[in-house]
Amino acid sequence: NRGVLSATNAGGGESRRVEKKWQMRATPPRTLDFLAVGVSRYKKRAYDLNYAHKDALDLAEVARQMQGKAFARVETHVLTDAEVTKPALEKATQWLTDARPEDTLVVFLAGHGGYSPDADAEYFFLTHEADAKRLRATAAPFELVENLVRDVKPRRKLLLVDTCNSGDRDSTDVDVAPVAGARGVKSRALRALTLDFAAPRAATPKRSYLFERDRYIYNDLLRRT
């Protein structure tokens, strides 16, 4: 085992990190807790996707096959389509009440995602009932997604987010939508940053600040296990 301790002041400055390693005498049987969330069918049918729900189901099956191999026990919890609501995500960690620190937690989410159009540019995962024009009232903020791997007992955690705008791009000027559309591929971008299917691409506002280092949605995850 490896532990690292540091302190952070109110201004964000961090102290020197102190590291300590120790060896356990015995390794307890490990359990994999796998939460898979995928939305292909939305309340607003214009948002529908083809494979998000299938990805969640397929990966959960892959996880089950690890029982008796990489893990002594595998527990899976799958939410798809209409099951994926904000209240359901808020309650999702309840099934981890028996999880132990030595267990492994994997959370997978697939579906639409995007930033709010206001100045805060908060990132949201679009649940089944989401309305892209009313994200704050209908979709799941990234803080709710982060809570799925925060404040739970397992120390080994992996968060997989298969949604548009969940990472970074080299440039906001690159438009791959026409090429993808010509090949029959449907984007999860909801017309990129406008979150509006009807808006023409030329009307998309320039929001370069979304690509600043301190605005990355995964910035707060860098210091976690």
C-alpha cells in the first residue's frame, strides 16, 4: 500500500507531499462493484442514440465474467434509458453500503453531455428526462456524477464517461459533424456547444474559455484515488 499526505491552504497552495508505504500481511478477497449507466432512449426522442444503453449492458456482462478470475466477487448495477433519472443517480451509491476499502469500484456512463450555455458553463450529463434548453432543471450536473465515486469506501475507483465534451479538443474550429453525418454516424454533441439541434453550425458562439486548463471537468479528479 502507498499513502500520500499533504495540506492545502485557502489560496490553493499545496504543501510538500509526504509518502509512506507499507505491506499488508494478507490480501483479502477482492470485490468489483460495477455501475453501468447508458441512455439511448430519451423523453425527447430527437435526442435518441443507438448504442449507449447497449454499451452499459455489454460492459456489465464483461465485468460479470471477471468473477472467479480477477475478482472473488462481482456486483453489477445497471441503469438504462428511462431508469436513468437524477433521483436514481442520487441513490445509486446506496447499493455500495457493504463495499469495503479494499474493493474496486468502476462507474461507466454513456449518453449525451454538454455545458450549460450561461457564463458558468457547468457540465451536465443528460438523463432520460433531460431538456437541453433547461439543463439545470432537468439534467444531472457533473458534481452528481462525481459523487458516484466520491465519499464511498472503495479506494480503487475508475470513472468512465462516454459523452460529448467530457474531454478536450485541440480546437473549437474543427467541425467533424458533416463528415460523420455523411457516414451515418449520429453525434452525441447536440449541435456541439449550443445544445440545440435546430441551430445552424455558423451560429455556434465562440467559447474558448471552456478549454482553459482550470475549466476541464476532470480537474477536481486529478487529486483523487
